[in-house]
Amino acid sequence: MPTTVLLSDDMGRPWRITLCGASVITGEGTSRVVQELGDDEQAREHFERVLMRRRRDRYTLVEVKEIDDSDPLLEIDPLGDRARWEPERGCLTVTFKDTADRALCEVVIERANKLGARVLHLLCDSASPGDAFPDALLSVTLETVEVLILDTYWQSLARQRRNYFGDLAEIFEAMPNLDRCFISGAIKATPFAHSRLRELYLLGDPLPEVTVAALAESQLPALEFLGLKLAGEDEPAEGTTVCEGLAGLYAPKLGEVMIEGLADIVGVLGSDALEGLLRDGSVLSLGGEIDDEDALHAVLRLRKEGLHRLSELALPLADTLSTDGDATAREIINTLVDTDEYPRTMEPTTYLEW
């Protein structure tokens, strides 16, 4: 029969090891590790060696017992080492490795519901679920999820072009209490509505025009912050089309917009399409290229009245202007700051404390 041994270290923390045929299982629950040995004899030898090392490390024996084959300790976790649970944050992190089919997506969703996950962070290394993820959500909801992170933080944005999670509209529909989202990769969205979403970050390389167009037809009455990264290593994007699209977004509480990857910031500032983002007391941050500081000064003077409606305008001053050019720009618009002074970022550090 299978044998399980429970030990504790000098601080009273438990540690379990179980022998079952040719398998040795260390730990239990979502943190356990299953080692498959060549045969029963090799497994027993390994089991005894590990126990001997732990006893030398002053672990105390708590119990030794034989268990049935049906014991929960022997149940195989279909997520295995793909999943990590942080109870203090209520965060379930799942990495799609060798497979990402609908069956595995259903297991992820079931686990999130079972744990009551507040934060769901999905990564691709290297499998990507594509439409299988929203398909798995068709008949269920994730009521407890308030934060959704679809980002493989160690990969460049260019590498994440292969990471795809299906239509965001279908995902958001299954998460009615969503508050914050940070999403990177191959982002696809049709027009969507969400009554509680307050912060939305979308990072693409490039961010597809169809996704920006979908935003223009979306209904986000609670949205307070919108961050768009239009390009990473890809060619910077022409931003007036983006601003025109955002003008159609229904988001009456939107007070902060951050757009990175712009090919021509001066052109965006001079465009009539920007008017929809110039709301009293709001914040606008634009990242990208400024090729001519004299042209920037001219457009700041031209749009001075509208830009002064903002509580803060952030531009990449230090990276693109001379010292004198920086000072002149700040004199024209007294609420102007450098993007390095702007507290938000499009980096993974954004969601570490969510």
C-alpha cells in the first residue's frame, strides 16, 4: 500500500513525502511535486534517501501511515507545476506550457472558481490558448476575479505577438466584477461593455487597428484610466486615427489616458482628433517621437487653451528636446511634465501590487 510520512522542521512547519509504487510525491495540494522513478525499488530507495536527509536536517517525525489508493494525497493535479497560488493576494498564476487546449482552460477556470481567486494571471511559455479560453468561459463566470493579467513578463512585447487569448469581449462578459486589466500580446477585441472596469492597459506590437476601432464602440461607464501601447519593436503608429477612435468610446469617468508608441507626437497634438481627450482636470501622457522641437513649441502655443484644461500633460521631453527646448515647452504649458516624472508605466511593475 502507499505510505505517507509527515515531518516538521524546527519551526513547526509541516513537510510531507509519499511513496506510491514507482512514484515519490513531496508536498501536497497545489505545491506538491511528483517524481516518477524507473520502478518500485528505485522509488523506495529514493524515498528513504530523502527521508534520511530530512532527519539529518533535524526534521521531527510526526506520523507514518499507509493510505488507500483513493486517498486525496494521490490525486493527480491536472495543472501540476503550471499553477501557483498566493493566498495573501488571492492570486492564481497559471503558465501555459506544453498545451493550452479547451480542456486545460476549463481546469484553470474551475480552479479559479474553487479558490475564489481575486487576481488571475495567465502566461504563455510557449503554448497559447487562443479561442479555447473564451470558449471555455461560455457556460461559466468568474465572479470573484477583480484583476485580469494576460502578460508573460519575461518576454519582450515582440515575442508576445504569439500570445493570444481570444476575443476580449467574451472574456470580459464572463468576469462581471472586473476592476483592472493588464493585457499584452496579440490582442483581439470586438466592441464590448463592462459596468465596473476602472483601469485597462492594452499593449501590442503593434496594437491592431481593429482593436482600437472596437474601443470606439465600447461602453465602459466606470473606466477611469486607459493605457495603450501601440508598438514596441514594431514601427511607431500614426496616432490621429487612435485619437479619433477614442473619441467614440463611452467612458464618462475617464480622467487619465496614456498612449505610447506614437510616430509623431506633434501631429497628434495638432490634430482635431485630440479634442475628445482634453477634458477638464484630466491627465494625458503621450510617448513616442518628437522630431522638431520648434514644431512642438508652435503646436503647444496653438493648442494652449485646450491643453490647459488638463491637470497634467506628460511628454518625452528629456529624450527628445534640448535643455532650452524643454524649458520653453514648460513655460508655454505650465502643467507639462516629462514622461519620466509621470507615475504610471506600461511595465509589469504596474500590476505587482494589484
